[in-house]
Amino acid sequence: MTGSLALLDSASLYFRSFFALPDSMRAADGTQVNAVRGFADTIARILTDRRPARLVCCLDADWRPKFRTDLLPSYKAHRVAEETSSGPDVEEVPDTLTPQVPIILDVLEAFGFATAEAAGYEADDVIGALTHREKTDPVEVITGDRDLFQLVRTEPSPASVIYVGKGWAKAEVLGPAEIAERYALPRETAGPAYADMAALRGDPSDGLPGVAGIGEKTAAKLITQFGSLEGLLEASSAGDSRVPLKTRLRLSEAADYLAVAPTVVKVAVDAPVEQSRPDTVPATPADPERVAELAERWNLGNSIERLLKALPGAG
């Protein structure tokens, strides 16, 4: 065991499993279980390769929080499957993935893995809050989304991202030095600088328009030069000659967006996280009979066996 805290961006990971594995993986009743098996395999790989002492599977209580859409209505709007007059929007996900999520949660409960969520917040916020709280052990955030690059840090305990956007076999361990090098950002503030750069650059996949005419390289250069988005905007408003006139005009035109973008982009480290159980990695399954029952019912076979073997008390 490394003594690290592994925080899993669960939806990101099981989405990738769903699309990476064949839909021929099914239970006896025909239910597709490729996301379940892939997610179980991912946890087994994490336990085997990273050997964390603690692990939390972080969940979306609200994938499109109201506090973000009130500020920026375009936030993830293109992912809405149906508009509802009451209650949250429904996210557009494949029909054969939705039924697999309760099975995943059953497996996690039977094994004794901790889950965590926060009412009205995304999994990103849960991960951000748990990272913010951790003062002792190294944190490893495991995700396929770049949004969480903003959490890398060196103090009070190191936090890095294990980025699995290209699959576990090509996983990248990214800390402040790696994020700084990849995006030409200052190493000492790589995490916050990434968030500021992302707000300035925008992200069509999340419905963030960004500032017209400012791409990733220019955004990184400006954030590095002025220290932060706030520093850049102050310099621009003051007519600082280091901010080109064209850039000043673009920032001025995007003033309404830039006023809300930081709150939308940055994770809410004060999210009211509720955790199902202590985060210590279970040495053995909490409910072995339930694990066996789920494996049989849902035809999870080798995936469950691999996860059992990956537990610290196996063998």
C-alpha cells in the first residue's frame, strides 16, 4: 500500500468502459454489463498498479448543477436529453448504460468501497472538496476528463491526476510539473492557472464559449504573464500596454462571460460531501455472499475475480 488516497471520477470511468468494451457482454436476462465489468476491471487495475490505502468512488448527484446553469445557461446544454419543467434536466446517455449504474453501485456496496456525492453538485466538485480536505496523504485523482487538472498541487499534500483519456494502458500521471510543461503554465500555480486558462479558452464539450479569438496557447501565455485571470482582466481594464489592443477588445466583449466563467469552471471545494462509509480500501469484501450473488446474476465472472484478487487481503 502506498498510503495514497485514490479519488475516482466514476461516471467518467464507466462511460469509457461502456464505449471501450463490446456490447455482447450481457447477463442471462440480456442486460448489457460491459460498463459494470469494465469499471470493476478499472478498480482492480488501480488497486494493483497504484496500491492506494484509501479509495472513494465519487458520483454525480447533479450532472448540471443549477448554480452553474443560472450563471451560464449554455453549460452542458447540448447534453440535455429532455427539458423538464420541474426537477433536473435528464442527461442524454445510451439506453443500455443507464440500467448498469445501479449494478455498479451494488457491486461497490458489496465489496465495501466508499462512495461519495454532494446534493446539487457534480462528481468534479466532490473530488475537489475531498482533495481540498486532505492534508496528509498524497491524492491521486483518476479521471478521463481534463477539467480536474486544476487540482494538481504540491502542498499541503501532493495531488496528481492519473489521466486515462486513452485508456488505462496509456494512463498518464500528471502533477504540477507535467501540467506546467504540457500547457506552458507556471509550475508553482499550475492547478489554478489551468482553471483560469480553461475559462479563457473555453470548452465546447461543456458549453463554455470562451473568449473569441483566444485559443489555448494564447490563453496560457496571458495567464502566465499576468499570474491569473483576475490579474489579466485588471491589467486590461487599466489599459496596460502589455495587453494588446485587440486582446483588450476581445476581453471587453466577453465581459459578461468572464464575470461568471471562474465560478462555472472551478470545482466547488466547499461542496457538502456525504460519504457512504470510511474510505479505507477493504482487505476483503464486506459481503462475500452478495458479491458472489451479483457475479452470478449479472455474469460478471472474470471481472469480479480480478477485483477480488486485487484486494489487499487476497491470497
